[in-house]
Amino acid sequence: MSQDAAPAAAQTPDANADKPRRHHVVIIGSGFGGLAAARRLNRADVEITMIARTSHHLFQPLLYQVATGLISQGQIAPQVRVVLAKQQNVQVILGDVDTIDLTSRTVTSRTMGRITEVTYDSLIVAAGAGQSYFGNDHFAEFAPGLKTIDDALELRGRILGAFEQAELSDDPEERERLLTFVVIGAGPTGVEMAGQIVELADKTLAGAFRNIDPTESRVILLDAASAVLPPFGPKLGARAEKRLRSLGVDVQLGAMVVDMDYHGLMVKDADGSVRRIEAQCKVWSAGVAASPLGRQLAEQSGVELDRAGRVKVQPDLSIPGHAEVFVVGDMMAIDGVPGLAPAANQSARYAADTVLARIKGNYSKRPPFEYWDKGSMATVARFAAVAKIPVPGTDKHIEFAGFFAWVGWLFLHLLYLVGFRNRFTTFIDWTFAFTSRARNQMAVTEQQVFARNVIEKLSEVRDDEDDELGAA
């Protein structure tokens, strides 16, 4: 009887055999662009696979507040799977993309030793950007950037650890070095970080130590450019610089970092002279570089890259010869489109709409991508920010600074956070932080301390090796 049953089972028709295969969209990245593209395709008759390096969606603009203890990492990094849990047409794969093969239309990723290969009909590359050290990658050991949760937590450990080490030191010169904080890069992240370190020292930590006075800390903001916040224009840049100086930030412009070690850094001024700044805690916010996946696309398709490694896409955000491949967000290079969250969201939604238009045969009706500039904002310190808002239909901008710009900045950043609970808890934390000196997220884990000690030991070994070589 069992021998007769086997052939009968083999002839049973597949219930899904007659169903047409759904268009498969692969999205690389879970940042602003990746999440916006997936959500745009929520109700579409497509199958989506999102490949993400991390299990969370990161709201990068508020990383500096995690680093300085204002908010927790959970408030700006919700789980991608949870965010997309109710969207039935999407699958999330955790992995780091190794290769994109444009010929076979496959994406290969790797995680925890497991290699995964997926085939796509349409590909949306939203892998974002990382920190750029302009060819001096060894600087990363001494001056972390601020692009990931790990960066923010590491910097929190370094900042608070510097105060703890100074408390234990009896050497005035060592204390001065430990209480000197250098932020490299006077863009929005650098300005925000410098302002928050000052407020942390002057308000939250004031009176918390017995052997040192945190208010005597020195915060230096360096930049090779001649102005603070160059994209905001000279007027707002000058306002931001004035506010920083009033807080006690030592703003040094026309100063290029040429070398760095654990104990300090070498700076070349505009007149060509070189000097040293002794400082243990350093923060790098001077540049960004697009994901290296851009180079893979360039090698296979001939598409051009700009100096930051961004892909010079066509007007519909695709790459030459591969209309099914779109590059969005920080990875794309289009004149007049900045590397900001609104640009990532808009470009991702446009790419998703274009995929659907092609499926439906309506592509010829699609206009080229056009960025809607909603303006730029940067906070300087408590109750102080700058804003540059374009006037619709003109090439003019409304520029303002101060309290109202700061309130606008708070509102917009709350709006962009994912999830009502994250918005609510962030609002509560901000309310307590800005009406008092309290910061609720000041914990430093043993893992962070261990990492900092390892770096210090490595630096001491290198110093000893350099001394031995010099003696030889």
C-alpha cells in the first residue's frame, strides 16, 4: 500500500504552481532610505527583502545626545523587525553585503559565518555613509566618529572616563590634558557635540567631583575651513560661532589636523605653522564617505563616483545600463541634494514609486527626481539653534537663530523619530534635561572601560617601541 501511495503523492499538484511569481525588490540598508522605501511598498503586490547590517534603524542626528547622556540609545534605534512587523510583504535579513552582481542580479551578504544570496528584480541601494578620515584611517583609534550606536557609547565612556581619570590624578599637566576635549569638524555634528560637552561639564557634572572642577574643562572646536557651519552661510555661521564662544568653546578655524596619538594631536594652522594640543578625548566629525558598495556598482556599470564615493545617478536615480538598480540617500550624488534625512526619505520613496510604475507599465509618465528642500537646522546649545528655510518659488532663504530656531529643531527631530513611545520618552527626557541639569543616561559599561583601557595599553606599547627605535 505504501508503494502505491508514493507515486500518488508525487503527482499531487503544487497549490502555488499556477500563481505568478511576485516582483522581488531587494533593499540594502535599514536607515532612513531603506525604511522609507520598504514602507512605501507596504501595500504593493511585491516581495521585499531588506538586508541590514544592524538589527536596528538608527536616527543618526541624535547620536551626539546619546554620547553625552541626554537620551538612551533605544530611543533612537528601534528594532527594524518590530517596526516592519505588520508589513507582511517584507522579510528582514541581518547581514553585511559582500557583493552585488549586476549581471546575475544577485546580492550576497554575510553574517555570523553564514553566507546568504538573494536574487532581485529591482534593487534599491540605501547603504548610507560612514566616517571619512581623509586617508588617515589610523586616526579612528584615537578619535572615534559618530556614525553608530557603538561610536556614541564609546565616546560617552571616553568623555566621562576623562573626568574620572582627572579626579585620580595629582599631576596638574595630566589633569589639564584629561580635561581638554577636542572636536574636529565644525559642521552640525561638531557644533552640537562641542556645545553638549560644555553643558555636561558646566551643568551636570558641576560639584560632582572633589579633586577637580569640571567647569574648568577646555573644549576646542577645530576645522580646516574658515567658518563654522559653512552650508548655513556666513551670517548664521557667525551667530553659531558667537554662541559657542560665549559658552566657553575655543573655536579654532583654519586649523588642519595632520597627526594624532592617544595623548594629543598635531595641528597645522593657515600660516603653515604646526603646533601640538595635548588632549586625551578627541571626537572626529570632519567628513563622510559613502558605502564601498558604490565602487562595486562603478566597476560593473561604469557609473561615475564623486570624491566622497557617492554614485552619480541618472535623473530617475538608476545607474547607466541597469534601470532596475536605484541608489538613494547618502550614497547618491545629485547637484543640490544634501546628505540629509529628508533627501534620503524623498529619494527612497521616489525609487519605490518608480519600481511600481515599471511593473504597471507607467514608467514613461514618471518625471525625474526633484528634491524638495525643506531647509536645514542645527542646534548649538540649550535654547540656541540656527535655521535656514527656503522661500518656495524663489532662490531666497529665511534665516533665523536663537530660541525659536531651537524649538523648531526639537519639534522636527521628534517628528522624524520612529514610534510614538520613542517620541514621548525623548520629549520627557528633554524636558527634564533642559529645565534642570539632570541627564538620565550617564552609565558607562565595563565593556566600554575595557575597550578604552585596551586602546591606552596599545598606545603605551607604541610609545615604548618608538622610544626604542629612537634610541637605536
